[in-house]
Amino acid sequence: MRLVLTGLQRLRVMDDDPPAERPGFVRLRVLYCGICRTDAKMWKEGHRDLVLPRVPGHEFVGADEHRNRFVVWPGDVCGRCRFCRGGRENLCENMRIIGFHRDGGFARYALVPKGSLVPLPQGVALPLACLAEPAGCAWHALHRLHARKGMRMLIYGGGTLGVLAALVGRCWGVVPLVVETSTGKIRKIRPILTAAGIRCVQRPREGGFDLALNACADAEAWRQCVERLASGGRLCYFSGLDKSAQVPAGVLNILHYREIDLLGSYGLQRGDMSAALDLIAGQASLFEKLIEGVISPEEAPGRLADVLRGHSLRYLLDFANWKRPVPDPDTENAAAV
């Protein structure tokens, strides 16, 4: 059984046989898979790397036939190009991504390259392991920023990635400030941030930050990141802006006059994911608050629009306990959106 994206805004629950194993790949029994905003965007408007039909999902944990448990680094790299040889595998020139180029984790089984398997450490709850991929992306961003203890970091956006960036930053010893304009979202994330000793405001008054990171696609937030950095500060371009966004020349001039470093951060490397797993294991009570709900795969189509609007944190699809009844045509039609 799997969830197949057959067209824009059409996600179908389908029955089929488990994928056949082949050299270099391992068949995993998917246990839990997170619904990322990127999955929701693919459902809504497609993606440049997406060929339909496709099983989405790149934040999942599964078990092999020997019951060994793994999280999945979503990349599949060539190992030969200059980026792979230079230790920047996330920029592989021949990258293939699970859930985009290959079928992903919205299914009972997934066929995964052996090199993408990251063993799950003892003590990490299976649902929480799904956060290793987005937390690893935040870890990669902090690495790109050359974050150091005592630095002040401004984060615009209080969604899952913004909160994860703050939690990872706190682990690195930086002092994060999360900016979120939605009062509803602030109510949702405040217990997490308060427990971690992280401030959250709607409108910051201070400036002079050492580091900044945009965890939302809003151009105004990106501008505020630039303007509130101190001279010599560093800005991580973390979330891509809306395609129609325009950045005024005056904002770019600030980069020039203040000698601000602009750094891109794309995805993550396998080591980032391992580091994130260790962090999750040590801070489980915080990370579990990021789980909005654990839902049946049949509920996924109805949640995608909500995820896209940014009203929720992380929903997880529960394949470990999925017992779908024998489908009939009416059920199949009802499962498509």
C-alpha cells in the first residue's frame, strides 16, 4: 500500500506488491513518515525535479528484514563528482532525491540506496526519528554560519524549521531570538521555546545580531534579517523566497557597506543527520512537542492544504500500525484529492 501523487492535488491510496529488491538498495518497511511543507508544495504546484506518478515523503524511519532500524538520508549521490570528492555531497552534480526522483516514504515499503541508510541509535523514539532530516538541515545551516558560543542569532519564522534552527542553535551555544508574526503560531510554539530558554517576539526592537537565518519565504522577513545584522555579521539564506518576491537594491547595498556574509544552505549531509539524531536523543521532551499529530495515511490528503498554509507543525504518517481494509472503488475515489 502506498500514497501516490498522480497529478496536482491528487494523492491516491493504492494497493500493490512491495518493491523488488535490487543490487545497491535495501527494502525498508516504513514505520513513520513526516509530512514536510515541500511535500505539500509538490501536491499543490509540482516541483522541477518531480516526474509523476510519484510516492512523496523524505522524512521517514524504517526497518529492514532483520529488524534493524534506520532513518533515511534522502540523497543518492554519485561519489565521483567534484562536490562528492570535496566533502559536499549535498551538492552532488548527479543527485537523486528520495520522494522527488525516486519513490519515497508515503508507503508501507520503500526501496532505499544502501548509502542513504543512517542507523537509528538506541533511545530515539521511532516517531521522533522522523525529525532527524529537518533537524539535520538546521544543523547544516548552523555549520554554514560558523556559529560559535555566545553569538546572537535572529531567526525569522516560527514554523517547524524555525523552531528546529533555534533548538540546534541553542545546542551550539548561540543565543537565538525567534520572530513570528502569527499569534496563533506563537501560542503553539511558546511552550517549546520557553522550556528551551529561547525568546520569541512578534516584532523585534533590537539589532546588532551576529547571525541571522530566514526560516520563511517572506521577502520582508529576509530584509529584516539583513537590516538587523551587525557589521561583519552572517546571513544564512535558508528558506527560498516566493518566486514573485523582489529584494530592493538598498537591502543588497547593506551587504556591501556592512561587509555582511551571505551564505546559502541547501539540504544536509549524512553527518548532519547523525548529529541531529544525537541531539534529539538528548532533548526528546522538547522535540516531541513539535509533533502536531500522528495520523493514518488515509488522512494525508486532507492535511496537505493545512500544512501548506503553515498552520501546523509536523504531522507524521503512521505506517507501523496501518491496517487498511480491503478497498472498493468508492473508497479509492474518496481517497483522492
